[in-house]
Amino acid sequence: MMSAEDMNAKFHRAAQLKIRGLSQIKVAKELDVTTATICNWQRNSTYRSIYREYVKQSMSDSIAELRALNEISVYRLHELVSSEDENVALRASKLVFELNGFTKNLDQTYATAYWLGSN
């Protein structure tokens, strides 16, 4: 029989593996238990609580990564909009407008901008 401390450690490891996307079979093999044991753990309130905490942490980490990427993306988009290559600048500007929901009559707007810029 496993001690409560060992069981808790297995619960944590199982939750970590599930969060990483491993199947129930792979988790069972990794922890040297049967798939039936994994099924039983998933009904255990302690395991479910541990798993929920890992899900929350994983979501929080993902959101932080997306925010960091967002900052990088906005900076890069700003560089593209400011490009000396007019075609690149217009395509980047169009993307900014589209991402912000300003798509109505966009082709006409760009034709006008191009015409005004060439005169």
C-alpha cells in the first residue's frame, strides 16, 4: 500500500503528464500503474483538485506567453506599417484595419491612399 505522501506525488505527476497531453495509457505506463488506476484517480477529489490547479497554472502560463507575443507582434506590425517599402506598409496597414474590424470599403480606401500618395 502506498503512503499518502507517495500517492500525492503520483497524483501530481499524473496531472502534469495529462496537462502535457499524454494519453491515459501513456500516463499509466510512465507511473507504472494500470489504466484502471488512472480512471480511479480521476474520480478522486484530491486528484481532481490537483489537476484543476495544474490546468489553472497552464492557462495562466499560456496567457502570459500570448501577452508577450502580442507585444512583440504589435512592435513588428508597427515596423511594417512604417516600412519604406510602400507595398509592405499598405499591406500591414490593411491588416491593422482588418484586425480592428474596419473592412468595409477597404479596397477603395487603399486605392485612394495609393492615388493620394502618388500625386
